[in-house]
Amino acid sequence: MSILYNGGLWTVALILGVSCGYVWALSGPRRAYKILLYIAITVILGSLLLPESHMFRRRIIEGLNWWKWALAIGIPVFGYGLLVRWIKKKADAKNDP
């Protein structure tokens, strides 16, 4: 169990991915993917209720901090890409006869 405690967010993501692979391989119902996602979110949120000294909680928070920075960098880049695409569409529409 100590290996699972030390894994954190990446362990939850890996278990979710393997579980979704089994559902896909066994031709499971589509709602099973949503159920697995809800379970993973519940595990992540439930880990935040653990004591602050618990290693699993620390690892989850470290993983969430990584995603916070990834989103802080990714959202402006994605927004700029959407803006350029919108401007290109407007320019192409204006130049079409």
C-alpha cells in the first residue's frame, strides 16, 4: 500500500487509464467511463480530507500544483491560437468573391 500512497495524482491517473482500457477491451457500457472518472475525482477530493502529514495528500497537492502551472501557461497560448484562427477566418471570408 505504501507504493500507492506515494504515487499521488499520477497513480490515480494510471489506475483510471488502466481501468478505462479494461472497459474498452471488454466492450463495456459508455457510462462506465463516466463512473470511473467520477470515482477518480472522488478519490482526489477525498484525499484532501486526509491529515496534512499524510503522504498521499502531499503527492496529490504536488500534482495539482503542476496542473495549475500547466493551465496558467496553456490557457493564454490556446486563447492566442483561437484568436489567430478567428482573424484568419474573417480575413478569408472577406477575400472570397
